[in-house]
Amino acid sequence: MLYDRVIHLALLLPILFETVNGHYGFFLIVCRVLGSLQNIELIYSLYYDKTELLRLNSTENKVAAYTEYAMKWADDFNKKPEWLRMEAGKIIADCKRFGQLYIPEPEITVKPEVIIRSVRQASGKSPAMLICSAYDFYPKPIKLTWMRDDKEVTADVTSTEELADGDWYYQIHSHLEYFPKPGEKISCVVEHASSHRPMIYHWDSSLSESDRNKMITGAAGVVLGVIMAAVGGLIYYKRKHTAHIISAGSEYIRCSEPLQTPRSTEEQ
């Protein structure tokens, strides 16, 4: 078994290397659940101290070496791909068995928030570019497809991997380069476990980018105008209110009797 082979290698490490007190070798098994317990990826690593020597990834069914010394071991393992697949399958079966005891089958799905936006207008020989972005979805597997007039587009399309947000949610972005045609329909099709059917989002090309910018600028101008009018009105009110108080105070002083001093009283 792979267990036995790697354990033997680990036992030989103190002999194969110059060792002093504190050096150690160990192997690490990671079972990654990809959406459900029926889809598990195995990562099996052999370490010496803090250095990873070998890694088996069940998805690639290949052993990778991370040091020159470990290359011969990796070559020996990779000459037996069927044996690697069989041994990895045994460990994955153990992962599933333990997972059924401790990990509930994930049933929660979160529908992505999808936005299509233009990031570049066509100019001369330079094509326009659209980005279809899906945010805050779960689980990870998702597929984004571009359609032009109900036909799938495969050329001039690039996509990122599913990017982890760090809070169990994911995001992904797909770019489409194209030369616009009058009256065409462009759509981004999203396939995800949160929906039983593909979710289709259409790009609204009725407004050009310059028109959109003008609308945004106009709206910002209206908001700024309202704010300035409100501030101006407040300043005007403050000035009028202050002037009224001063005027009223002056009138009160004019209408009041003159103050009498002790000397004026004697004269009387």
C-alpha cells in the first residue's frame, strides 16, 4: 500500500540525511470535499522538517517532487499510474467513510449575483470588451458561457478561476472581446448548483459607454445642485435671521428711556 511505502521512506529519513536532535519526518493527508462527499480530492504529502519532499494529487494522479533528492522517488511512483490510482482510491474511500460520520452532506446553495459591464469600447482594430462577473455564490463549481444571438462563443473568451472570498463564498469573472454589430443580442449564461436551469443575463447595449457616462455625470450634477441650493438657502436664512435680531435690538434701544445718572437726579 501507499501507506506502507511512504512509512518506509519516512523511517529511512534519519539514515538518509545527516540528522541532529530535533529533526523529524512526517506525512500529511488532506481530503478536500469538492461540493459533496462523492467528489473528494486527495492531497498526500511527505515532509522532512519543514520541507515538503513529495506530493500526490489524486486529481492529477501524479507525484510531484519538491527537492532534487526526492525526484527519483517521484519518478518511481509515476511509472505506476494504475497503482497510484488504486492506492489513492483506497485512501479516498476512508475519507468518505470518516466524512459521513463527521461532515454533514452540504445541501446549502447560494445563488450568485451576476453583473455584466463594459470595460472597453471598440476603436479601430481594437475590439470592445465585456466582463461577466458572478459574486457571492456557493458551492464553488460554476460555469460561465457567452452567447451571441443564441450561439455559444468560444473564441476571444478568457475566464478566471473560482476565487475564494475568505467567507465560504466565491467569485468568478469572464471576459469577452468582440466587435459590436447593430441589433445583436449578447448574453452571459451561468450554470450553478443553486439553480435547476441555466441562468441567462442579457447585455443591454441600447446605451453606449459615452451615453452612460453622460447620464452618470448628469445625475451627479443634479445631486450636487440640490446640495448647493440647500447650503445656499441655509446661509441666506442665517443671515436674515441675524439681521432681524440686530434690527430688533436697535429698535429697542431707540424706544427706551435715557438712563439717569446720580448727577442728573441732583439737577432735577
